[in-house]
Amino acid sequence: MRIAGKGIILVSLNDKSGLGDASVNSVVAGLCASPEGCRSVCATCRVRLYAVCSAMSEDDIADLERLAAHVELSPRTALFQAGDLARFVYTVTSGTLRLQRDLADGRRQVIGFAIPGDFIGLSLDETYQFSADTLTAVGLCRFDRKDFTSLSHSRQPLLERLHLAATHELTIAQDHMVILGRRRAEERVAAFLLRWRDRLGRINGRSATVGLPMSRQDMADHLGLTIETVSRTMARWMRDRIILDVPGGIRVLDQQRLAAILPD
Amino acid sequence: MRIAGKGIILVSLNDKSGLGDASVNSVVAGLCASPEGCRSVCATCRVRLYAVCSAMSEDDIADLERLAAHVELSPRTALFQAGDLARFVYTVTSGTLRLQRDLADGRRQVIGFAIPGDFIGLSLDETYQFSADTLTAVGLCRFDRKDFTSLSHSRQPLLERLHLAATHELTIAQDHMVILGRRRAEERVAAFLLRWRDRLGRINGRSATVGLPMSRQDMADHLGLTIETVSRTMARWMRDRIILDVPGGIRVLDQQRLAAILPD
DNA sequence: CGGGTTATTGATGGTGTTCAAGGGGTGTGG
DNA sequence: CCACACCCCTTGAACACCATCAATAACCCG
């Protein structure tokens, strides 16, 4: 156990595999000790303007807040697994999660990564269609799925915002199909770095330094490659001074040449 | 020009490439000669119960019908291209379309195929994010996008149904990411045949005979393979009596062995 | 430090691509 | 009605990209 800033207690699960032993219960901690999560306060929420919550008026936000519980998770923790009964939906307030599907023989496909402002649980199925695990410490705003659905049916702007989020995700998914289906290894990695950088830039502001909280294996499983190919590709770019290795990520030295790798 | 059943006139565009010269205007024909499309009649619509229109009550359907125009397209016709201003959204009433994205150097990724009951244009962007071309003769119910959006904002069940369609598409897209990212050639083709069969079965009723209106090239571009790999894979299955070649498609002889190719 | 995980780097090999040639169906025009 | 052209599909052979296997290095946290 270690103490992180602001007196928030993070409980390490010691799940180093990141794959295997993720069936343990999610760790819930924070200012409130209760595993139920503590009351959310939308007024001070940093992602409120990016998230689906932005659809709610000042008057209505209280109704949303009443349904919300704030949850803090340690790094390398399972939020839920594919097939679990989908009790909750979430808005990410801080940190990064990995969303993935697994095949029976161990192969896995990382569907995407969720960052602050993202909504998790758009699918209307009774069970989750993918697994979600934290990569870093993560803060989430949690809602009971049925309550949230009911609210979205009585507050149309929220439903519209959810629909916007869903179609946006759909476009991103189709982009990724092109990457997986028709791009070569080098192009895949370049496309990933540039898009990831853009996504982070929309939250933190644009920067040449790109944090990569996911492992090389996660990147490989996202891009349909092996860890060796990802590693070799990035090593080559480092030798060529296109990117620079920095702790916890990379720095883009030559945006031009990186972008030039991508036809179109 | 040739005559198809029920006196509907189909105009052949003679666009044999299926790729190149698709910038011609969409051919609009049918019982009404007007290129504007003729008035739609929901009462006799065969896909009404499957399509997003099913969200409309008997009373409200008239409002939807007022916005709708029915359009008939010849095979191998461009409905719209990626980047075009998204003036319309569509419900497919008959036939099959191919949805695809193209890279600058000619590589393409077939995002999916649209069949009766499918909604085209879920994205809320001002421009289309992919191209849509007919494979067969196609019937569509066409709506002005802005009018349709307005209506969905005043008829909540329609919006809910659209959202349902979007999240369903999203799940399918994620399924396809697994295929493209982590499955071998043989698995990809098997998964495609089995899923395509299921989709058709939901409309026509289950059958061992599976129509394949798309070319081998289309299948390859959907599965991230080459035409040769698709051809060789299916040829092997034909030798092994797993499938049988029938005009315009295949017949599944051994569902067991085909399904066994897929772990999970 | 020291154990274990993750990343890098090299050598080898396989799956699927690329290149090339031939077959089969269909529509067209003589 | 047949010949021809034109796709589309099939099949074969050689190759290339990336995966696999293997060993070492760097890292992280205890």
C-alpha cells in the first residue's frame, strides 16, 4: 500500500500479469473508504465539459449527480470482464483504461483505450462485450446502467449526447479497421502514435511529448502486430531521430517524417 | 437497359470496375421516372419491422413517410462517396451495398455490407466517412438528413432506435477488429461466411445456401486479405466437401467443420 | 541489490503476398 | 450462332513481411 497525493489511498493488487489474475474484485478507495464509492460532485469535475454530462443543464445536473458514485481504481485492476452482467456504465475522470476482447486460445485484441471524458458502456446489451482494465490509477464516475438509461430517456439532450458518442466511436472503429486490414506494420505504429498524441492533446493541450501508459504488448495487441515488431519499429525511429525515448512515453522530434509514413 | 420484375426499369450504368468510375450520378428509376425518387409507402414496406422505422407508432409513421422518398439503384452504382456532403440518410429495403474506405494509394478496406433493414448514415458528420456502392439492384428509403435528425429529436422512440442501431454497429465493428487484428486467413473467411449466413438468415430465414453478391475482391478487402488467399481457402473447402460452389454463392455442407475452424 | 517482468535485438522460418499464367462465364458484335 | 473480348476467378511458383524462437538488456519495485 502506498500513499498518493491528497491523501487518497491506493491499494496495489499486485496483479503484474495485466492479463491473468484480473478476476479479483475492483479496488475501490479514495477519500471515502466505502467500497460503494463516494458521492460525485459534478461542480468540480474536470471532464464535465468533455463528457456526456455536458448535455445536462445546470438545473438537471443534480439529477445526474444523484445517480453518480465516484470510484478510484489502482493501476492494473479489472473494472469488468467480457460476459459480466453489465450493471454499471462509467465516465472516465482520470487515468487510462485498456478495453479488449479475448479469444479462447489466448490471443487478444485491444479494442481501444479509454481516457478522461470517455464513456464506457455504450453498448445496450445485458452483458459487457469486452473487458476493461486500468493501466494507471483511474478515476471513474459510475452510474447504475438501468438508472442511467432511464434518465437518458427522460432527458433527451443526454440521449442525444450518448448517440453522438456512439457514432463517434463507430467512426473511430472504422478508422481502426483500415489500419488493421490494409496498413503495413510501420504505418500502423505511426498512425497509432499520431492519433494517440491528438487524443491526449485534446485534453492536456498539444505537446511533442506523448505519454504511453500502455505496454508494448498492449500496443501490439491493439495494432494486430507482435511486441517485437512494435519494438523494432520504434527503435528504428529512435535511431533516425524521429522520436526520442522519454520515461513513460516518447517525444516526437520530427512530426513531418512520422506523418509522411502514412499515405493518405 | 433491361426489364426486371414488376415493371421496374433498371438502367445499367456499365460501370464494370466497381471501383473507378463511380463518380457518375446515382441512377434513380422505378415506378416513378423522376430522379427525385417516388413517394414511399410504409404500409407495404417489407423491412419496416426490422428497420429504425419500427420505432414509429402507427400514428407517427405518417410523419416519417412524408420525409421519405423511395429510390431504386442499378447494380454497381455509387450511392455516395467518402467526403461528399451528407445530404441524405437511407434505409435499405432490398439488395446489397458495399461500404468502404479508400487510401490514397488504392488500397481499400470494405467496412461492411448493407442489407435490407440496415440504416446508412448513422454518423452525424457533415460529410460521409465512407463510400457506398450497390452490388445488386438496390431499393432504398431516402430521407433528408437534417429533416430526419429533426424528426428524431421530436420523436424520442426514433432517436432511441437510432442509438440502438449505432451501438449494435459498434459491437459488430469491434467483432471485426478481432478478425482483422488477431485471426489467421482461414479463420477470417470462415467467420465471414458464418456471420454473413446468419445475417441473411435473419431476413430470409435460415438456409444452407448462402448468396454472395460481393466479389472475391470485396471479400478480400473486407477481411484484410488478397483475392488469391480467399480463393485458395474456399477452393480447399470445396475439395474437402465443407462447402459447395453454387451460382451466386455457396452452400454450407458441413456446418460443424466450418465452425470448428474458429477458436472461440 | 535481486527477483521478475518488460523491452530490445538477432537469427530463422512461415503465412500470406506478389507475380504470372490460364480457365470459365457472360455479354457483344459480326 | 459463333468468335471475341473482358472480367473474374483459380492455380502455381517465388518472394517478402512479419512472426516465432531465443538470448540478453533494461527496468521496476520489493
